[in-house]
Amino acid sequence: MADVHDNPPDGWDVVDGKLHRTFTFADFSEAFGFMTRVALAAERLDHHPEWSNVWNRVTIDLISHDVGAITDRDVALAELANRLAGPAPAA
């Protein structure tokens, strides 16, 4: 895998050693729906995000705590979150 620090998934940055992104939606209902979809996927993957929600924004940080670094699991969940967010959410 290419170094994720140099080439993170679309829309994501590496901040404090974690994949980081803020998704912006039309309203709280859309943001909460996105969080629900990601939560169900995260459970299936047994890999859970650090995240917060303020009205229409969802901020996600991803790191594999067991190794203290970004791993393929984080990249996979970031890419899945991008797909679950729908077409081109505002950054």
C-alpha cells in the first residue's frame, strides 16, 4: 500500500497521525442517517471510528488503536464512509 500520509483517501487528511475528515450534509437528519450507515458497516468490520456530530456536520478520525497507526482497516473504512456519504459531500 502506498504511504497513506502522502496519499490519503479522497477528501481525507492525516492529522495527528489519524485519518481525518469532516462531512457536511443538508441537515441533521442526513448527518444522522450517514452516521447510522457508517455505524452498521463499522460493526460488520469490527473497526470503529472516533467521531462527533454537530447539527449537519460529522467529523471522523480513524486510527487502529491496537497498533497505534493508520492501517489498511482505516483506509477501507474511510473509503466506505466516502461511498456511504453519497455524491460529493462538502468537505
